[in-house]
Amino acid sequence: MAFEVITLTDAAAARIKAIVENAGGDAKGIRVSIKKGGCAGMEYAVDLVTEPVKGDDFVERDGASVWVDPAAVLYLLGTQMDFEVTKLRSGFVFNNPNQTSACGCGESVELQAADLAQLAGVERRIS
């Protein structure tokens, strides 16, 4: 059984499909990456994909295609990508267990690399 880097909610999958349909042309999906920036140090980046990048991880749900930058994988393991609409904003939301803090405006985050042993369910023994 393969482990997906991120999972998509129904709302995220529907929004990704709508973005690709509205973009037309050669749009195939989106790419998620992490970039340095903001007051907390890191930001999620979502870009339209017309040609997948070799080496990216691939996630698909209900016809929505997402590629994940390999440099972001350890920071995104276990993340659920959602899409929400509120009175004041709409956008993708990342429910990330590797997030340690966020800035006050919510635009940037501080992330730590995932604990691979914990994800694999391996018990650590203290000697």
C-alpha cells in the first residue's frame, strides 16, 4: 500500500478540477510546494501545472491531479488539503501536523520535517 504525501478533501478536489477547467489549454492540475517567506518563515505555494515536473509526487482524487515538489515532501507528509469559503476569504487550507506555528495574518507558517518513525508506527525504545 502506497503512502500519499497529502490527502485531498472533497472540497479541495472539486476546486482543483474547477481551476483546471477554467484555465483551459494545457492545464493538467496543480503543484504544491513550500517557499521561504512571510513573517513565520515558510509559505505554501500552489501553481497551475501544464507539464508535470519529473520527480514530483503525484496525488489524484476524483479526477483532481496534484503534484508535490520533492523538496516539500518531508514538510507535507500527513497533510490534508482542504478548500474553504468564508465571509471574508476563500482558499486552500492545509491541515498540516508538521506545522509548529503560524503568523498572525495566517499567510505564513513554521514547519518541521515529519517524524518518519512516527508515521510508520515504529515504537522508539529508550535504553
